[in-house]
Amino acid sequence: MSTKSAVSNLIAQRKPDHALPGALYSDPDVYRQDLEQIWHKSWIFAGHTFELEKSGQYLSLQIGDYPVAIVRGADKQIRAFHNVCRHRGSKVCPEASGKVAKLVCPYHKWTFELDGRLLFAGNMADDFDKSQHGLKPVHCEVVETYIYVCVADIAPDFSSFRKSVTPFVAPHNLDDCKVAFESNIIEKGNWKLVFENNRECYHCDFTHPELMHSFVDNPSVGGAGGDEDLELKEHWDRCEAAGLPSRLVMDDDGRFRMTRIPLFSGAVSYTMDGKPAVAGRLDTTGEANIGALLYFNYPSTWNHFLGDHALSFRVLPIGPGETMVTTKWLVKKDAQEGVDYDIDRLTKVWLATNDQDRTLVEGAQVGVSSPAFEPGPLSVASEIGVCQFDDWYCKTMLEQLNDTIPLRSVG
């Protein structure tokens, strides 16, 4: 039996509304197929355009097997490349971020222009053609400062996501933002456990005391629906009257979702007292309490937008049982630390929450790796989001493994 068939059979064993079979979180062959069928074929959130304000600024990331670099060119355009020198493969951009005049391979000093063209390669033959050895491009799209990249030869459509997410994020004026703080943590758990943990708050009352000062779990938006929740509908109506799209939008395939939710009574931000963490506002609507805009886009990101700041989260798999989670706290560009915001106050809730989630994910990884693990039923009241994620994962993987999804060019 081929690896694809074995993984397909394993996925097909999942019972409806139940957790995934344990091997899907730990088996190296499953992880290999996760990379090939999802991570190497999807649009992956890389970072924000305001992190690359000046020509020559770059950021790099590892998407499964592929090191990728994103660079702001001399023409101010943002481009993505395979971070692989065309000589002997060394990483051209060795750091997570930086600023350079040219892209110079640290190994043999092959030098590339910021647009990827090879400018210099020493000691090569007279017939060596530099024009044939530029950096290989990676598909790159930008929407509301979010940089997405795709390492596939043919990238899937991006236009439907762009059309859906733009009205939700645009009022938050991210073009006028900066990263106030960044956190990178390694969770010793499979990337699917990381996302499952994010998609439910069944555990929150018992685990996240800091977050629960402001956040309210609302199962109505976990998978779909919401209009039957009168408090939520009232919140949507009020925010939309102020010019903030709020009603839930879910991708037909379940890959992405946007919606706005109210926070705990009186809270307007993720702080210990529910009061703003940053002076001033990102939006200009005049609506005092906009709650939190939540959006996810599988497999790599979930996000929270508040009145005073925003948070972007990026998930990257490192191995079958290891995942990197990057969190960035976004504030207005002209906000001054120590004047307009205090770093500890701004970051306390989610630094604690992330660490608590890490502990939960790592404990779950140990458990699902046990031969004794038997997938249990999901709560229809509290784990709608987990079921939605697992449904998306199983459907996507089975279609890809069985070659039933036609590749569509980028939109």
C-alpha cells in the first residue's frame, strides 16, 4: 500500500464529530503528507508589510521543506523567493529578518539584486549566463498588510479570500501600524493540536484566568451560524451601523472565517481590567466598543482586532510533534512605548494565554501518541470549532490525496 493510501485510510477511520485518530498527530508519514498536500500547496501567512518599510528589508520563514525570504525591493514592491542560492544552495537571507543593500549569499558571495536577479558570481566560466541563475520566485500576495506566500508551482485562488477579508480588516487601518512586541514559542505538539486548541474555549474557564477578564467564548461563531444569538446579533447590528462588517463569513470550503464578537461586560481590550492597553484607536468609526474581530485562515494563522490594538498569530510546523507559534502585537505607528502603552500591560494576557495553551498542547501530544488513546466524541455545545477544523482537514487531505481537487491558478 502506498503512503498516500495508508494516510487516506487512516483519515477515513475518523468517526463523525469525534477527535482524529492518534496517528494523525504523530506518524511521520502523516506529517509528510500534511506538508505535501496542505503546507506546500496553501497560502501561508508570512508577516506584515509594515515590517518591511524600507528597501532591502527582509524576513524569512521555513514552510515545511522550503526556506522562503520576503524582500522589499528598490521599487518598493514586496517579492518572495526561495531562500536558496542558485550556486550550492546556501540560505541567502540567513536571519529571521534584516536589512541589506543587496542579497549576498554568505557562502561564496554570489550577489543578487533585491528583485532576485543575479548580479555577481565570481570565478565562473566565460559562457556563464547570470540571467539564468536568479533567485527562484515564490507566489506572493498582500491583503491589508498581510503577506501571504505559496511555494506550489501553481498557487490556488487567492481572490475569494481577498474579497472576503478586506472589508473586515480595512477599517482597522493596519497600514498605519507597527509591531510593538513579538513572541516566538515552540510547542511540542502537532500543528493540528495547536489549531484545535485555538478553535475552542471549552478549556478557557479552567486554564486562562487572564484572558477571561475580557474574552467571551461564543460557540455561535465556532463553526457557522450566529443570528440565533440575540446578544451577538445586536453587537453585529451596532458595529455594522458604524461601518464595521461583523456578520460571520465562512469560506464554502471551510478554510477561512471572519466575524466580530462582543467582549466580556464592559471590556474593550485584552487587559487584566478590560480597559484599553494603548492610547488612541486603530479604527475611526467612533463606536466605543467594537468587541473583537476574529479571523482565521487555515493552516497558518488566526487573528484578533480590537479598538486599540491587534494581534496576528502565525503557525508553522517544525516536525510531527513540534510547532512554532509567532504572536505579534500591533499598535499605531506613532504610539510611543512608555507614553501611549506599557509593554507588560499590552502583552500580559496573551503571553500568559500562549504559555498555558503550550502546556495543554504538549500534554495532548503525549496522550494522543499513546497506544491506549481512543478518539472521543466532541462536545456539540463547546467544540463546534474543533469539529469544523477537523472536517476541513479530513476533507482537504482526502481530496488532495485522491487527486480530486483541480489546481486553480492564482486569482
